Amino acid sequence: MKKDKLTPPIEDDLRPEYRREDLGKGVRGKYYEAYTKGTNLVLLSPDVATAFPTADSVNEALRSLIKVAQASTRRPRQPKTLS
């Protein structure tokens, strides 16, 4: 394959090694607000986290709770009256 003579060569501006001082001061929580807007992240208490160790187990328990809550708040069907 021939090199294109019109394309300038790519200059490598990466250093072989970086020091921490070269990167500047880090900012704690710099992207926290933007991250929380794009997700529904919830922090579980330690006792709850031991009962539900995975995201799937939490989701399954919450779905079950939603079904129970919806079933208990629905109005019972009223029988049709003959008039």
C-alpha cells in the first residue's frame, strides 16, 4: 500500500511517562452532578445491601412489591346489576 503524499505525517505528542504533577490538580466530584442526571443510582444501607447483594435481586424484590401494592390499591369489581 502506498503512502499518500498529500497527508502530513502524524506527530506523536505523547510522552513515554507522565508524572502526577504534570496532570494538574484533580477535582473531587467533577462529574457527579452530570452522572446523577443520567442515572437512577441509589445508595443502599449496609443491612439492605447484605439482604440484596446484586442489582437483579433488588429489582426482583421491588417488582414484587409493586405488584402487591397495585393489587391492594385496585378497587374490587362491582357486580353488574340487572335493571
